[in-house]
Amino acid sequence: MRTVIALSAALALSACGAATASDDAAGAAEAAPAASVALLSTAELAALLEDDNIRLIDVRRDEEVAEGMIPGAEHIMLDDFDPAALDLSDGREVVLYCRSGRRSGIAAERLAEHTGETARHLDGGILAWEEAGLPVSTPE
């Protein structure tokens, strides 16, 4: 009953009251698109790597990376991945990957939230990359 009364009061007040600064801010927040996460296919990532204008980050654990990684990638474990600590000043787009796509999706969500821009990661992870017959190198 208390909820019904509160809702009725809120509706009555909103119907006859003037907009406030907080109403304007709430409306602006709703109008602004939320940062999103997008998937890249293995073919799309392979093409991007040819242009050398991306920063590829492998978010897998150390023991997984020891088995091989996509050439040119750098390694930052998901547990250590802090988008605020990334130097994004060189203008390269950050693309993330992991084993299957789950952890890189989490990292991409963090990155998108931090930058307010769409973050992309490899659909299917390195498993899909290897299945497509694309190169993997062993770190030194």
C-alpha cells in the first residue's frame, strides 16, 4: 500500500511540477548512448593486424600465454587489466582476446565503460583463431 501511495504522489508531482536540473541530467544520461562491446571475427582481426594500427591485448593467464599467442599481442591478465592504466595516447584501437571470448568480453566491458566508446574483442578467442588456421607464436 505504501508503494502505491508513493507512486501516486510521484506521478502527481511530476505531472504538475517544472523540470529541475536533476531531471535534465537524468534525461541527458538516458539520451547518451551507453558504451558498447563489439565482436570481431577472426578474418576481421587478421585484416586489422595487417594495418598495424591496433593494440592487441591477450587477457589470458600466464600458463595459457606460454602455450602460444597471436603474433604482435601483448599480455595483461584479466585480473591485472585496468583500463585507466592503459596509455591510449598513440591513437591505436585496443582489441582484446582470451581463450574463448568470455574474459576478453569482461575486459572489453571495462574498457568501454572507462572510455565511453565501443570496445572490441575476438569472437571465440584464440580457439577460433587457431581453428581458422591463423598463426600463433610462442613467447620468448
